[in-house]
Amino acid sequence: MIHLKNLDKQYKNGDQTLHVLNDIHLKIEENEFVAIMGPSGSGKSTLMNMIGCLDQPTSGEYLLHGTDVASQPEKELAKVRNAQIGFVFQQFHLLPKLSAMMNVELPLIYGGVKKKERRERARIALEKVGLEDRVNHLPNQLSGGQKQRVAIARALINEPSLILADEPTGALDSKSGTQIMELFTQLHHEGATLIMVTHEQEVADYAKRIVTVRDGEIIKDRGQEHVVPR
Amino acid sequence: MSFLDSVKMALRSLWSHRLRSMLTMLGIIIGVGSVITVVAIGKGGEAVLTSQFAGGGNNTFEVYYMPPDEELMDYDAYDDVAYTTEDLRAIQEMPSVNQVIAYAYDSTNVVYHQEAAGAQILAINENYYDLNEFTASSGRLLDNRDVDNGRRVVTLSTGVVEELFATDDEPVGQIVNIEGVPFEVIGVHERENQSFFAFQVDEVLLPQSSWPMLYGTDNMDMLNVQANSADDIQVASHAVTNYLNDQSTLSGEYQVLNMEEIEQGISQVTNVTTMIIGGVAGISLLVGGIGVMNIMLVSVTERTREIGLRKSLGATRGNILLQFLIESVTLTTIGGLIGIMLGAGVANTVSLIAGWPFLVSIPVVLLGVGFSMFVGIVFGLLPANKAAKLDPIEALRHE
Ligand SMILES: Nc1ncnc2c1ncn2[C@@H]1O[C@H](COP(=O)(O)OP(=O)(O)OP(=O)(O)O)[C@@H](O)[C@H]1O
Ligand SMILES: [Mg+2]
């Protein structure tokens, strides 16, 4: 489903060129659960943004479901992000003035779904992350873990084929982190494709495959078959 | 994404910054409000001026005698102006003429016992009441039986009463002398609908039929003609002046005021004033628009992360552009509407105090709304475009 071919990403800073991603080759199939690990500044987030169609590579090819992303117009990419990709961020990125429900239904608004259906689907998504009793709460009335669950409900609402999570547990205590990871595992069992960036080995251990990045290059890529701890 | 959803989103966002939205609108409110006020007051004033000159819109015009240039300053030149009973009958019979309102007048003393008061003596018939409405504050007004029977009765204006009678005296029923002829006072009259810049004259109204007793002639020296309709005014005024000039042995000429010219003149004056003040108000709208742009730019910067997030959730550039454009247009439109209401309120108050007609016209209101929407689009475009062009990753990373 995802195929990256000799992907490069460079930033020009004056006369210096910063190679953030270097000749990346990566293939990810449907229903995989992949963790991306690596030291800070190694290019993990840049890679995720590329996969999420938020960023364009300097050179190389990115095929999503067999189509070349680079050749798509901006409007088409917005549609892909809306319908096929769900983002989960370390800082949650909820809109502070909107209730949990309204935050969750945002992707459906851009997808042109009617209000009644939006409300119904947002309610179901919030139920799925265990927040059916927090529907009308504002983000600052929720705990960190609850905020992240709202964000996950928002990522799920359009039933995307791909969920991208950049350090989803990075801002959470370990108990909330565990809850989030259990939710991801459940989504994986239900058939979702998950890619997750993390610094923590325990979190990465939930994934079935770990890709390690250093200085913009993939230095390790191995499957792991061990059972999720606890 | 539906347009309605965009509007709702914009309204919600404006509502969440109520105070700021209100302050931003202020410039537009003041701009539109002053435009509406100025135009309404200008129109009201114009309507008043025109109606005053055009005989209150009852199709009446005044005929006057214009001596030749060299006699203009000569008071005697006017002395021979006289409309005979035959003249008046001939004019009355013209097809475009509805009625003739002629009267005679002189300035002389009215005497009661030892007291004397200078006053305008007007010899009228009941047609005169069509030129100006009168009410009797005590007693009654002259009527057609007084005229038909040549009764020696008068009504006095309040000013004359005050000069002749002590405060407690009842003037009605008393006898006053004019040019040595005794008249019975039957009422005290007042002119209605006096505009605020007309001054009250001391005057005495008496029946036309008793005029010869005082001056030995039944010639009238003032002539007003009421045409059948507004369209007939032109025809009637030509017919009347042609008739009078043909009959006349005087070196001058009979003329009527040309209403159209006067109306145009008034209109020009008020238009120029309206344009000048409107221009100043327009500048305040411009400043208001710049204020909106300024706040929208701040808002875009503040909401950079929100914009990045929305893009990551599938918002297109168009969606973001529209969202911010709707916000600015909503700001200016609501501001414009409030401004219109405020302006209409002020114009209403002014016209109430001045006794003018209230003239906030639909086109002006529509123009106000349209213009404030336009300001919203023009000054919203730059911030909205800035928002739409934001790179989602950098926007999301924005602190
Ligand atoms: N817009 C940019 N301009 C210049 N350099 C950039 C830009 N964005 C990212 N970089 C650089 O690219 C490198 C990789 O950044 P990236 O955010 O992908 O790292 P990361 O692996 O996600 O790190 P972390 O674990 O700390 O989140 C960093 O050195 C960063 O400074
Ligand atoms: Mg990162």
C-alpha cells in the first residue's frame, strides 16, 4: 500500500544543504503495525509527513495505493488526507473552542458529510475510544489521555486505511500511554494500517515491525513476533 | 464542504472572540452609520426645502410682478399691480386651473381703545386656507358666509392680541378699528405647519368683501393659482402669465417661480454637501476596512496551528481561504447592519427634532450593506490568502 523509492528530502539553509532524508526505501503493506524509532533529529517526523502527504520529497517516488503522490494537485492531496489518512499528534492538536464532538467531526465537515450523519458518526467514534460521556466537554476540561483519545476518534472518523501517529504517547503518563496503545492494538486487529513514531521501546513493542532511522537513513528494519507484554 | 458549514464555522469563530469582533466592527459601524445618517439627513432637508418652495406639493404656484431692471429698486413700481375681478374670473375659467387664491394686503394699524398695533391686513376668502392651514385658538375662523355677506369681522393673530389686549381680556366679541372702520373680533387664528425658520407675523384676516370699505377697490394684489394636477402646473403657469402680460399696461412682466429650477438648485446644493460628508464617511469606512484586515492578519498568525491542523484533516486551500474570507465579510456585514440601524436611529432622531420627513431609503440601505460586504472581501482577501498558502507542516510546528 505504501511504497517509497529512493526518497530524498533536503533543506537549503543559505549555501548549506541539510539532508534530512537520504535514499529511503520502504514498503508497508495493508494491516501492518509499524513503529519508527531513532534518535531526535534523525528525520522520523519528516518521513511521517511525507507518508501523510503533508510534505513533498525533494526527489524520489512515493506511491500510495499505486498512485504517485508527487504528481497530484494540492486539492487531490487534501482529499487523500481527508479520506484515507488519520493523523494523531504528540500535542493532540485539538481546537480549544470546540467540544470533543465538534473536534471529532471536523474531517467529516471537509468531507462534505451532512450534519445529522456527522453527529451520529462522531458519537460512535467517541464511544469507540471510551469517551461517550465526554461528548460536550471542551479540550481543557479533559485529561491528556482523554485529549489524545479524542484525537484518535477524530483520526478514525472517516475510516481511513492508514493511521499515522507521531509520538502519540510522548506527552502522556505511562497509564494513559498504555490505554492508547491498547486502542491502537485493537484498531490493528480490526484491520487498520498503523505507522507510529516513538522513542520508547515499550511502546514500540506493541508494533509488529520496527524501522530504525538514523541521520535520515533506515539502518534497521525487522519484524518482531513476540507477544505484547502484560 | 458546504457553504452553510463554512458560514457556521466562521460565526462560531467570531463568537468565540466576541469582544475583539465587536471592536473590529466598530470602524465599519461608524463608517456605515455616518454614511446612512448623512444621506438621510441630506435627503430629509432637501425634501423640506423643496416642499417649502413648491407650495407644499398642492400644485400651487405664486404669480408675481417683475418690474423692468431700472425700476427694480423702486417701490412705486409695484403699486399698480392689481388683479381685477375680471382677471380672476378669466383665470379661474382656464381648463388647467383648479382654483384661484387671490388676496389683498396692506400694512396698517389695528386700534383697540387706546392701544394700536401694526399688522398685516389680509383680505381673504376661504380659498386662502388652501395655501396655509389655520386653526382658531379661540372663537372661530372666517368662513364663506362672512365673505358672501360682507360682514365686518376679523380674526387676529396671537401677536396682535398680545399687543392690543391685557392678558386676562377676552378679545373675541370686542370691536377693533382698522383705517377708521370698526370690525368685530370673532376669533384668534394660528398658522399651522410653520417650518422652523418661518417667523410669525402679526396679521389680521378679514373678508375680501369688506376690503372696498377700507380702500375703495376690490382689486387684489397677491395671486396664487392652484393647477388641476402637478402635470398641469407648467401649462397653467404659462396660460396665466400670458393672459396677464397681454392685459397689462405695465412696463414689467408677470412671472411665476420655476419650480423645476429651484428644485434642481436645492438638489445640487444638498448633493454636494452629501457628497463631501459622504466622502469623509467613506474614508472612515476605508480605515475600518484596514482595521478589519489588521485584525484578520493577527488572527491568521494566532491560528497558524489551527490552519495546519485543518489542512492535515483534509481542508483545501479553497476551504481555508473561504473560511477567513467569510469571517471578514461577516464582520463587516454585521458591522454594516449595526451601522445602518444606528445611522437610521440618529437620522430618525434628527428628523423628529427638526420636523423633517424620515428618509432612510431602501437603495441607501442596500448600498450600505453591499459596500460593507465589499470592504470585507477586499480587506479580507490578503489575510485569507495568507492563511490558505500556509505550509501545513510549518503551521503545525508553529509555537
Ligand atoms: N523546515 C525545516 N527547515 C530546515 N530544517 C528542518 C526543517 N524541518 C526539519 N528540519 C530538520 O530536519 C531534521 C529532522 O527533523 P525531524 O523533525 O524529522 O526529526 P525527528 O526525527 O522527528 O526528531 P524528534 O524525535 O526530535 O521529533 C532536523 O535536524 C531538523 O532540524
Ligand atoms: Mg519528530
